[in-house]
Amino acid sequence: MPSFNNKPTPSPPPLSDLKLPSDIHISPDGKKAIYTLESFSTQGKTPQSSLWIAQIGVDHSARKITSGLFKDERPRWSPDGRFIAFLSDRGSRGSRGKGIYLLEIGGFGEAVPLLEENENENGNGEGVKGFEWSGDGRFIAFVGTDGRLQDGDEEGVGGDDDDDDEPVVFGGEEENRNSRLRVVDVERRGLLHTLTETDQSVDLFSWSPIPASHELAYTVSDSHSDNNNTAINIISVDTRTKRQIITTKNTPITSLTWTQTNKLHFIAPQPPPYTTPSVHEAHIKSKQHGSYFGWTGEATSLHRTRDSVVARIQHPTHESAHVLGVKGVEWPFPAFFTSEWEITSFDAFRHPRGDGEEEKDEEFTLVVARSSPQLANEVWSVRCKPNGTGDGTGHAYSFVKLSSHNSRFDGFRAKHISTTTADGWECDGWLFTPKTGITISRRLPGTVVLLQNTPTLPSFSMGPHLDVAYLTSAGYAVLCPTVRRQNSGIGERYSDLVAILRKAVAGGLVDESRVTISGWREGGFLSSLAVIRDELSFRAVVCGGGVVDWDFVGRNGDGFWPGPEVPSFEGDGVFEGGEEEERRRGRGRAGGEKEKEKAKKKTPLLILHGREDDQVPVSGPLAFWRERQRWNGPVQMVLYPREGHVVRDRRHLEDLWKRVLGYYERYLV
């Protein structure tokens, strides 16, 4: 570990025990919340998770209600608050499927299966995805997939090595895997109806706010069409009649809720040139819809609470909650809740009005799972009003900590950095440093520039493998720049990280001579690019799950990536095609000499990749490793068996942490 740290460095492996709360759902009376809890890493080939319940507004009231021996997840309250329904693999451990189970709250009975994963009216296996109670509690609607999942199909999970001799089939039309909308009758246990056809794929659905109507709104796409059109239909469970409400052209819908009798709300990107996901309101009778403007962030989820809906919006610097459908609260619907730290799960409850209270003065309770650089992941509740931030008296609202799952984990310090790039773009980032243990002030700790795939607010869990937590625990500083996304090219994104790093160096926060760069997926791609760029000199590069096929990049670059930025790994430092090709790219002989100078750099590179990665195929990094003479420095590649895009097996995760720390110990200290 870094030699400037006089105290023993905490061992990284305990971080694999970090607990992650998710799937928060508030009870119908607004007094309790239920959620899923799982460990960051898995032991063995079958993940496990448990269900917990907490009293809203009561410190450390969370308690466990399922054993944790199975993968229990996505709990949902029945409308009367007596039962919860949840997904579990307890009845199908060998098939990767999940069934719907019921558990009585306050009783002493065991969870009973309502629908196991291999039950449907056709006798075929199916994988249950999302589900939702009807307003009167009679039905549960869910989306299920036709065809049985094969062992190891679940992302990031595979069988034992001895089971890897089955053929792997890509594409074709041997099996229909469309998601279909189904309902199960809770009162008559096991009576199941399929509502949509095999040639349609359903992603989202929402019950009518009128409980007795037994109608469902749902999104459907044609699996045989070349376009990305999505339709919103309504179907009656009782009569099976259906009607189409609207169709969005080339626009995926990511969240749907039936808010009022004649109103639907959904999230979809706006038409170009905006493209930011926003909240849309659709009127059922007129079959018209439009999006709300005025929010600078991206809409991420919708939460129905009575006849209103709470929209969760993610901004570059914070998250916020906005309410729609409350009289007196109008467009542009100001935020009634904000958080500067990352939120990983969220639900909302609208309290009934008191005597003489106006509708706009009603209060909301939010229950969120979040963390900060100082505190690890926990569940919190907060009470607030939609007509302004705080409790109505001018005081900011306060969080109540409902759980204490991760109190033994220490945090780290955080400092916000902002600057302007040469082209006038305002960008920012965060510098994270160890909370304790640094005793020598004359020397700044070594710094790792960590590139995120998507803009992420600060949290204890930053990085795909808790990167900030384990690096700061080892005494390193971590700089996380936020690079632009929309309508930008690789060159512009790289200029953002350069600007933030230079600002940190100029402020005396980072030692420019002791900096490495790391990233996963797109971040891994950008970190590899750093080796052949001139702006900064990095001591080493870690490329995780990233694209390293530079020939492919060179032939498919965008207009924002000029020719001189495309690397050449030929022995003479020039592109194929000689001087004519160089002139075509605007380089000339001077460009070739420049590439020769770059080839003299010996920047070490560590490549990390999951063998079963379905997002960034391993073929690219493998080809790059086999022709490692293309790189201008020492290269090491590590493939983790049975891992998907992100490493989750505990043994592999601990190996990754130790390997990366040893790598930095060698090249950075």
C-alpha cells in the first residue's frame, strides 16, 4: 500500500459485505416501508437477498422478515396492507426462474407461492419480471417471458465449469422470448390469464386508478418491426377488450403510470434536438399527449400516490422530486425535495388533507435508499411539502435513518471542482480523499482519475466495483470528472477530463507527477485513449470492460474526433497507406514523427474483463492482448470466468481489488 500512509491500511475484502437496499415500497397507510437488501458481492453461483420492513420516521426501526437464504426481491404491498407479494427463486433454485409469493404481515406463517415460474395456462416456463396489485387487491398483473431460461442465462451468473459444455446460441427464431402481459387471480389462487399476443412484447404496465374497472394500460412494441415505435394500449381484464391510446415514434418509453381517470403519465425522450428523457402527459379520451418543459435534468421514474404522481429527476449536480396533479402546484412544477447525493431507490406517499387544509399544503413522505461519501448505503425517510423545500417554517427538512446495515464502514472526504473548457463548456467533478490515515502533509497522495460510464452523483458506492471506497481506504485520492454526453464526441469528452484534472493540479489538490487513469466500459475506452494523447502524462492505465479495438475506432470515428487523435500502432509510427494516407488525414510527415515520439512512451496497461460480458464482448480485448506489440508499454490482461460486464463473485472481486492496488503500488507510489 502507499508508503506515505503510516497507519496500517484497512483490508479491502470487508467491502464485499456492503449491503445494498433497493426496491423500496411504502405501505398504503404511509406508516411502513418494505425493501430488498442484498450484499454487493455474491458467494457461490446463486445470489441471495432478503426483505426488510421499517417504521417510517422511527430511527433504526428496520427489521428482517425473510431468511436471506433465497433471492427475495421487489416486495409490493397489497392495497389493504395485510400482505406483501414478492419475487423469489425459493421454489426453482435450479432453473434461474422466479415465482410470485405472498407473505402475511404481522403473522407467523411462511411465504406461500401464488405463481411459480413454470406455471401458466399453456404449461410453458416463464420468467416473471415486474408485477403490480390491482386497486381492489383481487388481481396481480405481471410481465412474463415465454420459454424457459437456460442455466446461466441470468446476467453475470453462470454455472460451474463442469456445466459449461452446452451449446450457446445467438439469434435465430427457435424460441419466442417476448414479454407478455398476464394476470393471476389472487382470490382463486392459480387462475392465470394471458392478455397479449405472442408477436408483441410488453415492457411496462399500470392499473387503472378506479379499482373496480380492472383495466390495465401497457406499452407494446412489435418484435418483427424495424422501427422503435411504442404504443400505449388499454385492456380490460374482465372483457378482454382493448384499445390503443397513443403511439410514440422512434421513442422508447421507460416509465408508465395511470394517474387519473383520464390521464396517463410516462417518461420518454423528447424529439430531436432535445432527446432528454422527460415526463409526458397523455389524455385518454382525446388520445393526445405532450411533454413538460422547464426541467434541466433527466426524468428517471414516476410514483403514483393517490391521484397525483411524483416525478424523480436527475440533474448533473443533484436529484429532485416534483409533484404533478396537485391543485395549486403548476408548471414548471418546482422541486419539493432535493438531494446532492446519489439515490438508488425511491418511493413517495401523499398524506390525506387535514381539516381546513388546502390541497397545495398537503405533505408528502419520501423513503429513499442513498449514501454519501461520509456514510455508506442506508434507508431514510423524509417528510416535506410540495409547495416548497422544507417543513413550511423556513427550516430544511431532515432525514430519519431507518436502517443501520453499514455502520461499520468508514467514509471519505469529498470536494467539488468546476471549471470551463477551452470551447466554453462548463464541467465539474469530485475529488475524494482518505478520511483518516494520511499523516505526512508534505506530499500529496497518488491520484487515480476514475471515469464513470454515466454521470453519477457522489456516493459511498461510486464506481462499478466500489472503486472510490477501496482506493481511498488504501490511501489514494480519486478524481471523478463529469464528462459531457449528449451531442459530443470522444475528443470533447477527453477535453473535459483534462480540464478538471488541470484545475485540481492548479489548486494544489493533485500531484501531476503521480496520476493514473482508470475506467470501465466507456470509461475504460477513454482511459486507454490517454496513453496516446499529449495533454497529460499518466503513470499507468487500468481499462476495465472497455473497448480497445483501435482499428475499429479509427474506421468508425465521429466528426468530433479529428484524425491526429486516432492512434497508430505500426512499427514506423504511421498509418497504413503511407504518406498519401497521412496527407488525407491532415497529418503529413510531421504527424508521422509525432506518432514516433508517442511510441517511445512506455505506459503500463492493465486490462480487466469478464469472460461472459454481453455488453462489451471479450473478443476485442483478447485480440488486443494477442497483438500486444501494438501497445507502447507493458500490458497485462485478466479475464474473470463466469463474470458479466461487472465482477460480482466475491473471490473474483477481492482478486480484482488486490490486483489493482498492487498495480498502483508498483507504478504510482
